[in-house]
Amino acid sequence: MPGTGSSPRPAPTVLISGASIAGPALAYWLHRHGFVVTVVERAPELRTGGYKVDIRGAAIEAVERMGILEDIQRASTDMQTGAYVNGAGKRIATLPADIFGARLGRDDEIMRGDLARILYDRTRTDVEYVFGDSIASLTTVDEASRASRASR
Ligand SMILES: Cc1cc2nc3c(=O)[nH]c(=O)nc-3n(C[C@H](O)[C@H](O)[C@H](O)COP(=O)(O)OP(=O)(O)OC[C@H]3O[C@@H](n4cnc5c(N)ncnc54)[C@H](O)[C@@H]3O)c2cc1C
């Protein structure tokens, strides 16, 4: 701090492996709590594949606190009905989606790729993303400074 003679501690850094769902969500929270975050993803770009995933219960509160609830609602599959078919593919029963999927209250459903994209977009300006790479080894700060001293 200016005038006190002591320099501020550098922000702790963290490296997260995998830019799917858990990686960017963790990156969001760690950034908010003062970490400098890098996410490394072995795929060359964000993986947007996958089928439908449910956002329910505690997940609703989590995405609300992350400020992405409205993005998720906009990307909702908005499924209206679910149908049972027989072995020949003939529809034998249809149910409203809320009953079919046991949906309650603000429960929602979006495509996994949309969720990955929303989490990535929410974090990409605050977090460094490195695609097409993965962690080969980790070096502690002590090891790095020992190696630096030894090379002088
Ligand atoms: C392309 C894809 C499609 C999916 N589709 C569905 C679906 O339709 N329905 C469903 O319920 N679940 C699906 N899943 C799984 C779902 O995303 C996870 O089960 C859950 O959301 C947990 O996500 P996660 O972030 O912990 O792990 P994952 O979603 O498994 O993601 C792990 C990420 O880490 C990356 N990675 C792995 N090893 C390394 C490494 N050594 N270095 C760097 N990066 C690495 C992977 O490429 C991936 O992007 C899918 C996952 C993927 C990757």
C-alpha cells in the first residue's frame, strides 16, 4: 500500500481444467472472490454438443446469484408435452411437460450447449480461457522461485 512500505499481496491464481459446465461455474465464483482464473480446455473450442439438461432446485438459486437466470429462461426448450410411443413408434399417450418431467415452479430445461455458452459468455471477460491445450505439469511458487534462483 502506498506509504506503508508493504506491497499488497498478489491475487491468488488458479488453473481450472475443463471449460464445460463445472469449470466456468467455478471460474465465475473464484473470480468473484478475488482469484485470477485461467481455464484450460483440451477441445479447440467451446463444446456445444449435448441434449437437454434440467435446471432445478438449488441450481435455480445458483444461476440467479450468477446473474444468468434470465439468459437461461430465454434459452429454455419450452417443452410443452411429452409423449409415450410403442415399439412401432405410434403415439399411445401424451402428457403436459410439467407432469411428464415432474417440473415444479421455476424449474427449467435447456440444451446443454446453451448452458455451456451462457456460462462461458458470463465469464469470458474476467477469466482467461485457453482452448486446445491441457495441463501437463504443475509447478509450485516455491519450485519456480528455486528454479529461477538456480538459473541466475
Ligand atoms: C460435449 C458434451 C455433451 C454432453 N451432453 C450431455 C447431455 O446431453 N446431457 C447430460 O445430462 N449431460 C451431458 N454431458 C455431461 C454434462 O455436461 C456433465 O455431466 C455435467 O454437466 C458436468 O459437467 P462437467 O463440467 O463437470 O464435466 P464435463 O461436461 O464432462 O466437461 C469436462 C470438460 O473438460 C474437458 N477436458 C477433459 N479432460 C481435459 C484435460 N485433460 N485438459 C483440459 N480439458 C479437459 C472436456 O473436453 C470437457 O469440456 C455432456 C458433456 C459434454 C462434454
